[in-house]
Amino acid sequence: MNSEKLTEILKTAFPQAEVMVVGQAGKFDLRVVDDNFTGKRPVARQQMVYAPLNSFIADGSVHAVTIKAMTKEEWRKASIFGV
């Protein structure tokens, strides 16, 4: 699995989202910015991101991910204030 393929998978699952994937060798940092996360708790957001990755986690091609799942407004504030 490479970051380009993982980006494609997440863009299919979250077509309106801004998706950024960095990593290699099964270890990835994911940022998904989508207003579909509005009102959802962090665990629910992570579950939404994990869902399209489950088969790749199961077969070992993805084995470590760090997820930042934010709304557009949360990402805007984080970008401005460095949070």
C-alpha cells in the first residue's frame, strides 16, 4: 500500500473531503477534512475513516494509522492557530 492508493480509497469514501495521506510501509498519517464529521465525537469520526480501510488493515497492507478527522471549520481554526 502506498499513500497515493490510500488517498484514492479515502477520496472515494469521502468525495467532498480534503484528504492528505503521508507515509509508507504500512504506516500512515491521515487527515480527512469533511463537514460530514459535524456533531460526531472523535471515536465516531475515526470509525468512519477506518471503515473503508478495514480490509487493508485485515490483510496487513495497512498496519498503523494516525487519523485527524476534522470539519472544515475545525481545520481552518487549526491552520490559523496551530492547534
